[in-house]
Amino acid sequence: MSRGIITAVEVVFPEIPIYICHFHFLRDIGKDLLLEDYQSLMKYLRELKVRGSLRQKERYLEKKIGEEVVQLKDLIKELEQGKLQDYSIEKSEIATCVLINWIFDAPSQSNGYGFPFDRQHLEFYQRVKRIHTIIGSMRKNSSVKEKQKKSFLQLWKLLDSIVNDNCLKKIIESLEEKVVVFDKLREAMRITLPNGKEGLNDEGDGTDIKTIEDKVMVFRDWLIKMNDGKEAYSQMLEQINTYWEKLFCDPMEISTDEGEFVIIPQRTNNILEQFFRNEKRCYRKKSGTASLSKTLKTMLAETPFIKNLEKKEYYQCILNGCETLEERFSQIDEGLVWKELQKEEKKQMKTMAEMKKMIKIDELPEKLTKLFESKFSGKR
């Protein structure tokens, strides 16, 4: 809350207590602390064309693998058993494709809070680094021919140029240090916790306000001691000190015609926030302005041509001598339509239930590469 707004509220509503929503306070202080480095990370990942390179590799493998659904199911079973029954180059290509899909599944780690609480681009980089380290270990310890682990090595080389980029390393080092500090404040304030699942409806974990105040005081003292003159941390401390009294308030005693009451101010303004979100949701249902990303990705490539039906010449061309569109559609081979739809579905290997199930397995990169590493090293 800016000084201008606070001053205006004090003038319009004199003697009315003003409190700061803990959720919005943390969000603003986190943005001030992390946004510059986070935007640098996003920009640099774009410049390095990381996602594009991985997508290209993924599409290449998907096309090469084709319809190896059976081998994918076998690989899931072998993961559960912890042993690779038989090795094939095709199976290593499937495993490589799964690892790439796992990297792209970084947003699944988000908890619905939004930035700066959820940092999916940082999680994306950390997954890239994790896969690079694991395959690198496999590469050093394996004694088999390079051809047998070609797909793994190609992915490792692609990731190696990213992980060893010096500029990117500096950005990540700075960002990860600040993330540790910010998450300590989240822990102290007992709201939007790193493992929380409440999303925008988070109201804290029920800890009393006095305990929270004490924890934030400990955090503030710790930050003062560890700060080596960095402006970002100095600004963070200044914000905490400025809004201290508006963050931690004692219960209020009020007198009414029905007697004395004690009111404990809410830590967030979630009641109003939820009201506005419900209103927006209702209007989205009426207007249909919700995100169309999923629809656009799954529709047939020719679907947008429907818009051309507004053109008289195109319309007549489509009719091909028929009186109505209904009559023209009745001439279309239904089997041909289904064939085209099924062809499009097969192209989307990553949407298969087996792939989705696989990338959700705990410690997937380690388990998956361990299967192949045991084969490469000759262990049984």
C-alpha cells in the first residue's frame, strides 16, 4: 500500500484502523526482491532458445518413436520393478523423450499462488540442471558404445551448453540466494508456505498473530546481520519496518448495543478477493473469454477455415452445387473425418495417458536413468 493511498484513507476515514493484507504484503516484497533477476532469467532462456531446442528434440524423438505405446507401458512396469528387462535403442529414445517431457512439466510444481511464490522458470532451469547432472554421471560411469546411449548423450550435449553458460550461472546464483531469504520470510509469516496448496485462498496456517510477530522479528534480526550491504535486502528491511504496525495488530474491543465484543482482524482480504473472482468467473461463462490455449492446441489445423464461410465465393465453392451446407456435409465420408482426427491424436505423444502418468513418478530422472545405467555398466 503506497503512502498516497494510506494518507487518502486516513483523511476520508479518520480514526479507522488500517491493516495490510499479509498475502499482498509478501507478494509485493517478493516481487521487489526477485523480479529483476527472474526477468533476466526468462530473457536469457529465450536468448539461448532453450525451450525451442528441447521442443525440437522432443518432436524429433516423437516422430522417430512413432506408436511405441507398448514399449512405453513396459518401461513404466520396469520402473515400478526397478529393473530393465531388455534394452533397445528405441526404449532409450522413449526414456529420453520422457525426460524432456518431465523438464517441461516444471509448472506442475506451482501451488497456485503466482509469482513470486511460484517460480516455474527457475524450476524449469533446475530440472534442466538435474537431468544434465544425472546423464553426465551415467556418461562417465558407462562403458558401452556411444551408439547405444546416443539419445541420452545428445540431450546431455544440448543441456551442457545451457548449464555451463557463465552469464546464466550468475543470474541463477543471485536468484537462488534471494529465494532462500524470501522463503524464510514466508515461513516466518506462516502464509503462502512453500508446500501450501491453498493458492489464492490461503489465509495462513492458524498461528496466532503474536507468535508470527515474534518469528518475523527473528527473521528481521537475522537479515540485518547477514546483509552485506545489498540494496535489495536493505529495501526489504525498510518495507518490513515501515508497515510493521499495520501487519501485526492486537485484537480490538468494541462496544455495541448488544454488549462488548473482541474482534480479531483478518490477516488477508480473501473474502473480497474471492467475491471478485466469483464475479469474474460468472462473466467468463457468459462471454466465453476464458483462455483458449488448450482449444487451439487440440483443434485440427483446418478448423479456422470455418471463418471463410462468411465469404460468398468461398461458401459457394464449398457447396459444390448443393443447396445447403447440411446437404454438402451429408456427402462427407464420416470414416475419413475420424481417420484424420485419430491421425492428429497419434501425433500428440505427450498427451498420452501413459506419458502423463510417467512424468508424475517421484524421483523420475534418477529412477529412469538408473535403469539404463545398470544395463550400460553390465550390472544385473
